[in-house]
Amino acid sequence: MELSEQEKTEYKLIETFYRTPELRLWCYDPRTSTVTEVVPQKVEKATAKVVWTEDGYTLENHEKEKLIVDAVNYYFEALNIDNATQRVAKYRVGKIKELCNFRRPTGNAMKLG
């Protein structure tokens, strides 16, 4: 008789990063040596951000992106598939030390009010 227990899947916040708006998110899988584009989920929060328009300042809903990642894969930003494959090639040769190029939030942000 064989008994198997279903594993419980746990999700936890690993880290928060700032993204560059013009760049796309890419994933490099070292097991298969493939580069694929990743589309994160947009999660609407109850926060608002102030945006300058021609009529003055307005409030808009602030959406954050949420991504469930695979621990084996490497995630990074690039403009298109050509730039993404070039970045992976440089990483594999050793020209760049880290494939991840996200900006981490710092405590030096400007405080309002």
C-alpha cells in the first residue's frame, strides 16, 4: 500500500523591486536554456497616486504588479527578445555577474507632508 501526502503550496513575498516602465519582464530557465517573456498580474490596491495633468493634480488608482516566480529561473528586464538573449549570452560567458537588473527600493525617498 502506498500513501502519499499532497504538498501544501505556500506563497510569500520575497522582495519588492521598482520596474522601468518601457522595459518588458523576461525569464531565463537554465534547465532548458530558454528565454521567455513574463506578463505579471496587476493587482489593484486601495491606494491612490497623484498625477499631474493639464487641469492640475488628479488622483488615480494605483495598481501594483504581482508575480509568482519559480525559484530556479532568473528574472530580468529587457526591451525586446534580442536584447534579452544578448543579456543572457553575456551572463553565461561571464561578462556580467548578475542577470537580475531590477532597482531595489531605498529609504531615501522624498516624504510628502
